[in-house]
Amino acid sequence: MSQEWTHEKVVQRLAGEMFRSLIWVALGTVAVAAVIWTVVAGTDGLIGALIGGALAISCSLITVWLMHRTASLPVQVIMVAALAGFLAKLILLVVVMVLLRKFPVLHVNALALTMAATIVVATFMEVRASKRSRSQVIIPAPGNS
């Protein structure tokens, strides 16, 4: 049984591989951070770590979702969407820190460091999945580009 590989299917498969690669490691990062911050700062640290981790994982999932949704578009658009997702993660970190500083129940360092660690780990896993991808690379023949 032969399966036809289109550009869209290859990108969707890559997005799936990236999701599977990052989700458990990102959740593990949040769990470790939650334990550490609970020991260091108590309940405030736990709440901050969980909120930061949830925001970071949400951003990572949005990036993968963007890739999946833009798979039928030209490669340049997919790359712009992936870059936009990464930049959105960084901007979100700054915006969240500015807005949530005013809530005394949150431990700001727990939130920021958990969010940053989770974003770094998830991004690393996305890149690793992309490099190890079983997805096919299609190089067009001269004249067919």
C-alpha cells in the first residue's frame, strides 16, 4: 500500500512528532519546578510555578498548532508562523511578568523561572524532533521548482 506524500502531510507529520517530543518533557519540567518552588517558597511558589508552566506549555502547543494549520501554505509562511510562535513565547514572558507582579499570592521568580525553563526545554525538544524527523524531505528536480 503506497501513501502519497504531499508537502502538507509532511509538515503535519512533523508537527505531530514535535508535539509528541515536547509534551512529556515540558510537563516533567513543570512538575520538577513545582516541587522545587514548593520547597523554596511554599504555596505561593507552587502556584507561581504551575501558572508559569501552564502558560509556557500553552505557547508551545500554539506553535505546533500553527505549524499544523499552515501546512498547506508555502514553506515561507510555515517558517514565519513558527518564528512568530517563538517570538510570541518571548513576548508573553515579558507581558505576564509585568501584569502578574501586582498579585501578592504569586511568587514572581517561581512563575518567571518555571516559564523560562519550560519554554527553553520545549523549544529544544521541537528542534530535536525536527532534526530527527522521519518526515521526508522533497527536493524538486531542476525546472520543477
